[in-house]
Amino acid sequence: MWSFDLAAGARVVLNGVEWTVTGIEPQFGRLTLATEEGPAEVRSFAWLVNHPDARPGRPAPAPAAGVGVQPPGPADLTEDQLRRARLRAEHVREAVTGFREGTASLARPGEPRPA
């Protein structure tokens, strides 16, 4: 019994020909397979599982670190998460410098606070 990795970029051998998974639609139970020289084919998971000569292909090359991955940033947060993150940053800056903005030149009224 074979175990298949069906993520995009995974390789599968069918009848001795290596195919690459170029797309996957789990909500429809299908995937897109392509060879280097032929057109892509859309097949169902059931077709692949029941194929008499299907086996995993050679491992796909690992992507370089950070390639294809958007770095996390403030745009990934909801308004509430962003508000809480800014509040936490203020607390850290105040604990380190005594000022919520991190510097005496941007001190708010009543800063530095005694507590």
C-alpha cells in the first residue's frame, strides 16, 4: 500500500511515467497532473487511489528558504489583533525606557509614570 503526498509539486508515477501534481482541489476531490512534455490532465482522487500501477515518484526538490512565502506583517492581523499588538509594544517600550513611545522626546502627558 502506497502513501501519496498530494501537495502541489509532489510527483506520482503512473504506468512508468512520472507526473507532477500541479494543482489540487480537495473540495471537488480532484487534482491536476502534468508531465514535462504532455498536456495536463484533471483526475479524481478515487481514480488515483484505484489506479493499478500508481506509486509515489521521486521527492520534489525542497524550495529555498523563504521562497514563495510572504513574510508576516501587520496586514495579516485583524483590527483588534493590531490594536492589542500595539498596546503590548507600548508596554514593552515603557518597561524598558519608562516611556510608552520608547523615548523621552515623544513623552505623553504624565510620563514617566511612577508605577
